[in-house]
Amino acid sequence: MNLRDLKYILAVAETRHFGRAAERCFVSQPTLSGQIKKLEDELGVVIFERTNRSVEVTPVGEAILAHARLALEQAGAIEQAARAHQDPLSGALRVGAIPTISPYLMPLVLGPLKRCCPKLRLILSEEITETLLGRLSRHEIDAALLATPVDDTEFEAVALFEEPFWLAYPSEHPLGAKASISAHDLEEVELLLLADGHCLSHQVMDVCHLAERPTRGEMADLRASSLETLLQLVGAGFGCTLVPALAIRSAWMNDSGIGIRPLHLPDAYRRISLVYRRTFPRRQALETFAEVIRAQLPDSVRRLP
């Protein structure tokens, strides 16, 4: 058994296909299949159930894959430790971020991070919270920028900042006459929400004290898949929504048909954290990344120590 064999079985588990796994590992399919068969014979167990139509992981295979991921991460940590002796902030750092953070935070951070750590190569992906946590658990990314608490002993979190919500409304809306928005005002608005799966929807519902989504009427049918689309619906007069402070930009406030007002509510904010596995060995890279983020934050959010 060697690290190459472990990479092969992980590739098959993730692709559920021997041909695609071989392409990912840059070997021929017979070579990959033969090595996996030798590994199964050596261990005396079947890792994959193979049919003409599918490849499934056996229960004992799942246990072996969990150890394989850890073994490969630790092997990578050995390489990183050797590199860190010369430069602790070099190499790739794979970070995921939810779509309601990434487009607004990353433009502030990428330039300063490159200047601060020119040998650190940030690999960024953008997906919803559930997907990012799954990828983090499978060691496919190193950390994730999330806006929801993570209750899992596998992970740790560094709190970065608290981001207030603002109300975005059609420019002709009666709320435009108000200097700030109260809880009573929110009870009266036609609220637009992102599609299911986005944590921002649940956070907005919490702020507005909604137990469930609208199930009837026009608002129930209008569910955008991105915050930008949601704001376009607001500008077109379909309703109002809550917007995180980092997303407030003059680009869409000018001539977009959208007005904004602050919320005078104690719980009208979300907390952004950098979440990572407890076993992740390159803590200094994460700490530096977190400090660069804090240093670039605008005054519209509250930095956390």
C-alpha cells in the first residue's frame, strides 16, 4: 500500500467512475483498476462494488477512505512543513466562500493578500454552505468563509466580522420617507428571498421573525439564485429585501430604482467566520489570511478581535 494507491481510491470514490478517476490521476484505466484490485487483495476486503452501470463504496470502503484522506493530508503536511522551513506562507491555500460573501469581500482582499504573501496561491471556490462543509470534510478545500455557526467537532472557526443588514426597497416605496427602519416596518413589506439552500434567506427570515417562507402569492414564486438578481427584482418594483452591508455599492444604487435604509434592530446582522478542520496543519496561513481580511474591511461592518 502506498500514497499513490490512496489517491486512486479517493479519485474513484469522488467520481464514481474508473475511467474518469484514471483521467484525473493521469494514468490508464487498466493501470488504476489493477492497482486498486491489488490493494483490495492486500487488505482482504472489497472497497468498491462494481457493476456495468455504477461504482458504489462498500461500508468498509467508507472507513478506509476516511483514513486515506487523513493520510494524504498528513503526507501533504510533511511537504508543507519542509517548505515552511524556508517560507511558511507559500503554496496553495484552497478557500471556499458562500455566494453572498465572495463577490463583495474578495475584491477587497485579493490585492493586499498578494502583496502581503506573494508566494501564497489562493484557490477560491464559491458554493452554498452545505456544499462547502461537505467539501471541507472531504479535504477538498482547506477553509470556508461562512455566515452560519458550525456545530461540528470536526471544525474550528475564527470569527472575522459582524455584517449589518440594510433594507433595499423600490425607490418609489413609502419606506423611502423614513430615516431608518423598525421591526414594525419589516412586518409590512413584501419580502423577496433567495432560493432554498442559501443561508442568507434563513438569516433574513430570522431578522424579520418569519417562521416559514411565503407559500402563496407573488412573493412565493419570486426566488432568485443570486443576490444581484434579487436586487434587480427590487429595482423593478417587485418587493423589498435585506442586503448585507458589504453588498451596498454605489454602482447599483445610482439609477437602479433601489433605495436603502439602515435597520435599527439589535439582531439585524450576520457573523462571518473562517471555518477549517481541526487537523489542518497550516494554521499560520489561515491566521495571515484572516488578518488581511480584517485589515481591508470597510467601516460599514464591525471587525471582531
